[in-house]
Amino acid sequence: MPHVSDENKDREAPHYEVLPCIPLRGVTVFPNTVVHFDVGREKSVRALERAMSSDKLLFVSTQKDDNILIPTSDDIYEIGTIVRIKQMLKIQGDAVRVLVEGISRGAILEMLSADSFFPGSGERGNGDFFSAAIRRIPEDATEDNISVEDKATVRIIMDSFMGYAALTSHVADEVVDKIMSVSSPVALVDKIANELIVPPAKKQKILEAVDFHLRAGILCEIIAEENEIAVVEKQLAHKVKENIDKGQREYYLREKLKAIQSELGTDEDVETESVEWLEKLDKLKLDKKTDEKIRKEIGKFAKMMPNSAESSVIRNYVETILELPWRSASKVNGDLKKAEKILEEDHYGMEKIKERILEYLAVIKLSKAIRGPILCLVGPPGVGKTSIAKSIARATGREFIRMSLGGVRDEAEIRGHRRTYIGAIPGRVINGIKEAGKNNPLFLFDEIDKIGADFKGDPASALLEVLDPEQNNTFTDHFLEIPFDLSKVMFITTANDVSTIPGPLRDRMEIIDVPGYTKQEKVKIAERYLVPKEIKENGLKKENLKISSKAIDDMIEYYTRESGVRNLQRKIAGVCRKVAKKVVVEKGGKYSVTQKNLEKYLNRHIFKYDVVEGENPVGVTTGMAWTQVGGDTLKIETVLLSGTGKVTLTGQLGDVMKESATIGVSYVRSLGDKYGIPENFYKDNDIHIHVPEGAVPKDGPSAGVTMCTALISTLTNTPVDRQVAMTGEVTLRGKVLPVGGIREKVLAAHRAGIKKILLPRENKKDIDDIPASVRKELEFVLLDNVEEALENALVRSGHAQN
């Protein structure tokens, strides 16, 4: 019997036959190809064993759904491939790797169950493995009968496949060369279809095309589509690589997705962070122009690399804007009685200040707006300017923001930095409102008189827009670049010296003087506020320490020299610390600080205010001066020496004060006849005028009357009443002009034990500002000219005072 080859056996095989069947997941096998796949399901392995025990023929068909573990006839495609097993290899576990060769297309006529029989086949089904009655599908095209059109299609397929291989790098060059050497158009189409990396459904579509003309057309379309996709992917990959560094491979997929979104016009599908920002932006309901600007910035951020410098700037910018309280406001307390109660609780005295603040709050309540004067509290240190601003915030129910302007020289501190600078941030005004979380806080600009200016800009000019009610509703920070409404903010400023505040800025504020405290007020403040506070802060209990009123009085007079109570608080804290040490060492105890034992806690006296000497001196007068820390008394001494008429001024005097001395000498010469002064005294004598405490600079015109009195006293050898203090500017004709700081000056004189005060007549109105408790202990004399001062200050023979 002649030998029959495997190929001849395949050709002689019947049209209908029962074959073991294997459903494939994710794999499509074509005729004329050799492929391998792994088999792991028990029935599939047994189907392989069955095929190996007979003629090695097997039918394979792709599952419609890869997730189905036990498929039925409805779960696999009807058209598959009859293959011949070429090799089997057991791998891990019970799995088998099999190498097969595609023989022919086939169609399932019927899946056979256990003991079922397909007529004409002569075989029955087996329940141990899948088997089916298969009809072979003969190939309708050969190398001889293929049409010219199909040949042209095949050539296009070949060219397209070579382009596909070059674009995707999915097919090795040697595989391409081997396929291109195939002469049979039928085999060529099947081999090329087998090499495509496309979904199984597309390959199945090619497999099911029995007609070669249709099959070649489908393959041609699929390759053309894949080539287009490959070209776009390459363009997108190139675009992504331009935007990222070589070392940032981890961002490749994200950037690729962004590039795809850009090509497809789906930029609105931004990352989660951008989506959250847009949701917050929608809730803010900003004006159209601002909303559009922020959306543009968010869109720009979505297309950037997350770790780029510009991305960080935009993130900071957008988050700052979204965190600002555009519409969030505190509920303002309109109850004036409650506000008054809070102000009284927090501060003693300061009646005029409290009254002005309550008037201000009443206007705000009635007008439903803040558009009014900006309050500027001016006074010496330690009198409670900052603390009363806090009380106003508490009284009105507003958030409190404090910005110290001392030493601020950069305009960007107010208006912020432009976003072009690395590390740009908004100004402290916007940043403070952001931290407060409300758009109507009380904003305190502390020490506004100490603001500076240099090459970086003028912060005072930047404050003009902030404090001007006509402009601050559209305040534009350089960082934000969009207007923010500050009209609901209540602005208060503080200063020690109003003269150093720039004029345009001062013009926008209402100046409220916060004077220094009298000794009686300081005692009350210490008893009500400072002593209880320091006892608590130093860990003591109320029963551990008691400080008498007289002890506090001595602290004020001999240990502090100020208009406020800051140093007084330090001294009380010092007493509390010493008592705290005793309480710890002796494990408890009660201690009383009195006038007698005060030096035990604070050591020796630091100051001595009793300046009244034993006798009325000649050529020495007591003046009154104003300083930034309150008032003080000022001694002026004069002596007459033999010489040539030279006038010597010492005591570190300023130009204005030197001019006052010159005017005084000239005026005194005009009074020679009246007071018996020798006509040529200025030629034969030198005059020396000295103001003690030479280390302290002194200036101003208010010592004019004091110098004239001292000169007349020296030239006439007439004593000056030691209990008289005076102030006033003098003209060349002897007229006394008004000066400032009367309240502080008088309080300082009162502390020093003075009994009579000489003031310019035009300062009469200022006497009402002096506390009644001080006024009743002093005698006030109003002056029109220097001669009236001489009448009240010089002690004539027979009128000496004790």
C-alpha cells in the first residue's frame, strides 16, 4: 500500500467530521499559520490528549467573552480553524503549551454532548472534553484564478503591512521578510492577519470572510485604520516628549492622555484637582470677568507638568483666590450697649475715645456701611491704642487682624508681588483677610508713623488705595491681578507722632488723641487689670499676693516714668515673680506688698519727681516739654560771666530752641530800663544758657518764655518761684504764643510737685482736656506776654514763698 502524506490525508478528509474542540480566549488561529498557545482548562487538556491519540486534528474557535470559564456553544464563534497539533509541552501545573498549524476554516454544525450522535459521522460525543461536528470550508481562491482587482488589493495589503511594521515595531524584520516571500495570495492574507495586534473581534471578522475578495478588502481596511492610529500615536508621543524631560518617564502616560484630550477637543476632562477648583469657583459666583480669568488659569494648569515652576505659581494663585472670603462675612454686633459694656470691661478711663468709637459704630449701624473716616489713634506708647482696637473688634463681633508697619519699606508688603517673581505671594492686606476667613474684619495698621520708603517703593502711597473709602472697593493686589472689595473692612491705625505721617495719608484719617494716664488712672488700671492678670500669668492665686494702693502709687512715682502703663506692668510682674519664688520655696503662704516693704521687692527708687528745692533759685526755671512717650519737666539754667557779650548754649539743643534763646536775649535787652539791667551788660558779660540732661536731644519753640524768665532772674538777681512751671513760644516783641501737648506737659508738672502752671492764653481750651482730679490741685495762669510770666514766676522782696 503506497504511503499517503499528512497533506494528502487532509485533502481526502470528509467534509463533515467530529473533532475535539478547544475554545480559545484572546487568540484567533488562521489557516496557513503556525501558532502556539497555552491550555489549562481540564476539558481542553483532554481534548488535546484525544487529538494526539488519533490523527492530531483539532478544532479551535475564539470565545466571544474571555471571562467565561465554562463556555457553551453560544459563547464561541461558529467559524473557527481546523488545526494539526505539531508539538505539546507540559508547563507549570497541569497546563500544556501546544504548537499547532492551521489547516482549514471550519464551521460548527453541532456541539456534541456525552453519548450524543451526529448522523453520518459514525462517532459519538464524549463528556470528558468538548467535541463538535465540523464542516470544512473550502478555499474558493487559488493562485491561478485570483482576479486582477484582488491582486492589486493584495499588493496594497503588502505595502500597508510593511508600513504597519515600521510604525508600530510590533513585527520583527525577519518575520516581515518571511511573509513577503510567500507566493500564495491566500496564505499571504492569512499570515498578515495573524500578525496584526488588533482585538480578537476584528481578526474573527477576517476569519469569517469565506470569500477571498471580501476577506482581502476587510484586511486592507483594518491595516489602513491601524496605520492611521499608529501615525497619530507617534505624533502624540513626539508632542509629549517635547513637554517632559528624559528623567521624567513616570509622567509619560499622563502627558500622553493630555495630548489625546487636546487632539480630541476634550480639554474639559481635566484632572481631579482642576475639577475641584472649578466646583469651588462655581459656588463663589464671582463677576464674569474674574470668573473667566480664573477658569483660564485653571485650564492652563491642567495642561502643564505638575512639577514645573509655573504650575506651582498657578496652583498658589488659584488656591489663594478660592480661599479668599469673597462673600463670607461676620455678623456685626449692632447693640451699642453691649459694645459699650465690652469697652468698659477692657479699658479704664479713655471716655472720649470710647464715646467717639460708639458714635462711629452707631453711624455704621444706621447707614449699613462703613464708608466713613478711618480712625487713627495717636498717643504715647503703652496707653492702650492696640488693645482698644482689639476691644472694638470684640465689641463689633469682627475678626481682628493686626499688621505692624514699623520698618516696612517695601511696597510689595502692602500690594503683594507680581507673579512673574519666583516665590510671589499676595500682600499682607489680602493675606490677612484670607487668614481671617471673613471679608469684614477689623484691620489694624499699627505704628503707621514709622513706615519708611526706599528704592523698592513707597508703602505709604500704597496704603492710600487701601484706606481711601472711594477707592478700596476695587483694591487690586499685584499678585491677584483682580479687584477685591475692602469697603466692608473696618480700618484703624495707631501712631505715636502724627507729624511723621505723610500728608496725603494723614488727610484720609480722623486723628483721635489717646492721652497719657494720670497717676490716679494708673492706680485704678493696675488694681482692676494689671495685678489680677500678672497674678494669674505667674501661677499665683489671689490669696497669695495683695498689693496695696499706696505701693502701686509708689511704683508709678518712683519706678516708672511713662505716659502709659507698660513699665508699670513689668514692675508688677517683677513683684509677682519674687512672690512666686517664695511660694515655691516655702510651699505656700500669703504675702502683702505695701509702701514700706516695696523696696524689698523692687530695690531702690529709680526716679525722683519731687523737683521742689529747699530755696527759690536764681536763674533756674522749670519748663515743660512734650516727648513721644508723654510729657516731662525741663530745667533751664542761666549764668552771667565776665566777657565780651558772647552767648553760649549747651544741652544738645536743636536749631529752633537756639533761635528761641537768641530771641530771649534780644527781648531782655529791650527791658533793661524797666528792670534795672545795665545798658551795656551784653557787651561786658557772657551769657551761658544750659538745659540739663545733655545726652538727650531737645528742640522746639515752647521753652521761649522759660528762657526769658531765667535770663531776667539772673540779670536782676531775683529768685524764681520753685513751684511754678511754664511753657510758651515768645516773639521778639515779648508776646507769648500757644504751643501743643498741654495735657501731657501739665500731667508731668503735676507729677513733679508743681503747684502753679503758666500757659499761653490761647491754650485755655486745652485745660478742659486735663483730668478734673489734676486741675483742682493746680493753679493756672494765662499769659499774653512775657511780663505777665515774670510777675507770676519771680519772687519779689517780701513775697518769698515757703
